[in-house]
Amino acid sequence: MLKCTKCGRELPEKEALVHIKESKEQEIICPECFQKCAGIDYKTFSYRKESAKQTFWAVAFCLAATLYAFSEKGILYGIAGLICTLLIWRFASKIK
């Protein structure tokens, strides 16, 4: 059993969240204290973090495909690819 450093509640290892401060110290935080500090629950935070990673890689791939299309097919395909990339970035980053 671990103890939350904020509220002192005992919690099992599965529920414990580990936070590393700037001073390299570890903090054990319960989900309720995390929600109080961050303003959202941990599942939503984790989902948004993973979504941001996937959006980054999708946009990077689209930019690479756009550069390839521009060099192989011409400026119209490059512009179309850039527009598609911007749309993917805009709509993927706004999903909550």
C-alpha cells in the first residue's frame, strides 16, 4: 500500500499516480488529488496526451507525403496535400 503525499490516504499500487517534481523528487498522488490539482480526471488527461502524440505523428506523415507529392507530381498536389495536412491538424487537435 502506498500513501498519497497530498491527502495521506492509503491506496493500492494500481491506483497510485507517480509525479516527478522539478527537483527530481517523486510524489505519490491519488486520483482524487490529481483531479483537484489538474482540473480533470486522470483518464481524460491520459487520453488527451495520447491523442496529442498521435496527432503529431499524423501531421508529420502528412507533411512528408505532401513534400513527396510536391516533388513528384507538381505544385497542385503539393497545395492539396498542404490543405489536407492543415485540416487534419485542425480537426484532430480540437477533439476533446
